[in-house]
Amino acid sequence: YPPHLPAEINRDPYGNPLPAYNRGALCEGRDGRIFWAAAATEQATPHRTAVHLLVSADRGRTWSHTARVATDPKVTFNEASVHETPRGDLVVFLRTANLDDHACLARSTDGGRTFAPWQDLGFKGHPLQATALPDGRVLLVYGYRHQPYGIRARVLNAECTDAATAPEIVLRDDGGITDLGYPWSVVIDAKHVLVAYYFNVGNGPRHIAGTLLELP
């Protein structure tokens, strides 16, 4: 089991401290370490989670807590995905609540020991995942749970410094209701990426669908 985050206040049905958890992308850095942004419930009423960084130097057998990634007295952060840039920055893309569903970003320039204050990216995303492209850019994909419901993306520069301003690409806008999202992408070749995601049409059967994206 993963370790217990000190900030986590919840316990399992047997009264034991909960192990760390998250639904989002881990990242293996160039030095072989694995970076995992995990959620922790820091406040029960109203419910509020924060995100903390766990690091493994032995391919996931053991983990150490290095830093709090993002916390706020009112905003909830969870379902985070980690990306390492060519410069070595760790960029964590964060799903939120109590922030008009805006996506957020937190950045570490020292290998995950500390993080700068989180940044509101100004657009809605539920949640996000980043993939490095063959030309060095980064494809950021995310669910969109507002009408028209669907899946969206942005192509960022290599350091992800334009995450708030890069043009938005609509992959799907025919979703039935808000119960969709969680996209994940994989590079097919130099010009194509497959984006898979959880979806519904007309509030019908839930299913996994995919969009083959030709890169601009």
C-alpha cells in the first residue's frame, strides 16, 4: 500500500489511516524517480482536499512525501496529473471545486521539493492530463462538463508556460450530460495522437471512446 499522507484526516472502516490515493497521471522523471500528486482530505466540513507530492526512487516500491503541491482555505484540489518539462520543472495540472470548475497549475523548479503558489488557468477542465509530443510541445486534454458537454484540448509549449493562453481545441461537443471526461492520450506517430475518454451520448450507455487527433 502507498504511505499515509500526514495531512489526511480520514480513516478506513477499521480505524486505520488511509493510504494515499489519486486518479491522475504519475510521471517518471529523467532521473528515474516517479512523481505522484496524491489527494488528502484536510477538512471534513465542508469537505476539502489538497494535493501533495509523493516521490519514489525505487520504481514505486517505497514512497516519500516531499511537498504540499496546492492547498487553499476554500478551493478543493484533487485528481492531479504530473508532467516533467525539458528544463526539469514539475508541472501539476489540478482539478478543482469551489473555483467555478477552473483548471489550475502548480509548478516546482527544484525537483519537487517546493512548489510555487498555484495558478488559476481560467478555463474549465475535469480533470486534465498532459503528454509530451514528438516535436517537444505538450498536448493537454481534459473533460468539459458544461454545455456543450465534451472533450477539449490545448497544445502547449514545451515548458507549459502558455497553459492559460493556448488556443482551445474542441474534440467532442456531443456529450449527453456531465458524466464524462477523464481523457488520456498516447502518441501514435509524429503527427497523430489517440485521445481516449469516458463518454455518454444522450445520457445513454457509458462507454470508452477515442478521438484520433492530427496535430496542428
